[in-house]
Amino acid sequence: MDRRLGWLLTTTGAVGLVAAFVLTVEKVRLLQDPGYRPTCSINPILSCGSIMASDQAEAFGFPNPVLGLIGFTVVVTTGVAVLAGAVLPRWWWIGLQAGAVLGAVFVHWLFFQSVYRIGALCPYCMAVWVVTIVICWYVTLHNFGRGRTVAKYHSTILTAWLLVLTALIGTEFWDFWRTLL
């Protein structure tokens, strides 16, 4: 087992877990006090409050960060187990693959909703988007990409993927960003 994958899963899972935890705490505070302004509400575009108040913030009837608390715990546990030398069964990797793909599909839906429907961005959510994409990409390479050409260019493909999302954000909010220059 590649220890780099163990470190990658542990690190990205920890970042996602921290972001999901902060978002959960912020959501609870907002529920307790509707006048509460989340710490990540910085300006009209970087506004977690706008996103937390949307229907999309509870896509399955409960706050979305709860999914992150569960999913990223599994990712961190997997990473730590790999670092400890555990050889995880194939069914575990298939389950992690399914969860990573579903997570990536969900964060792309959230990206679209945030950028094009709600018109605001949440820094913690964006951190979750990035680590979820990274997790999905490297779990997929682990499961299916060994020895393939795509594995040779793994970082280039991932960078391009993230740059496309960054460009979409930059383009959609260009009028706002331009005022900051």
C-alpha cells in the first residue's frame, strides 16, 4: 500500500472534517439565534449565512455538514489505517470509492447551486469541495488507475479540474472581484 495515499487521505479527511465541524457549529448557532452572523460571512459574495439560509443547505432534510462529519471520519480512519500498515479488503475500497464518487457529485451540485443559484460562496464549503475532489480523484486512481497513462498525469489533471472550477467562480463573480482591485 502506498503510504502517500495514507497521508493524503488522513490530511484531506482532517481538513474536510474540521470544515464540516465548523459549518455544523455555525449552523447550530444560526438556528439558536436567527440574527447570528456566521464567522465566514465576510462580504456579499463570501457569505456563509446566505448559503446556510438556503434550501440547498439541507438537501436531504438535515444540514449538509452532517454528511461531512460522517464521510470525512471514514476517510481519516482509512488514511490512518493505511499509515499503520493495515491491508484493507477490496470491499472497503469499493465502498470508499462509492462514497467518494457520491461526495464528488454532491459537491459539484453544491458548487453549481452556490455559484449560479444562490450567488454566494462559503470558504468552508469551498474547502470541502476541494478536499472531496482530491479524495475522489486519488481513491479512483488507487482503485482503477495503476499503470495507466492517466495516473502518470495525476497532478496535471487534478490541477486542471480545480482551475476550471476556479475560473467559473472568477467569471461568475468578476464584477465583484473587479471592485476589489
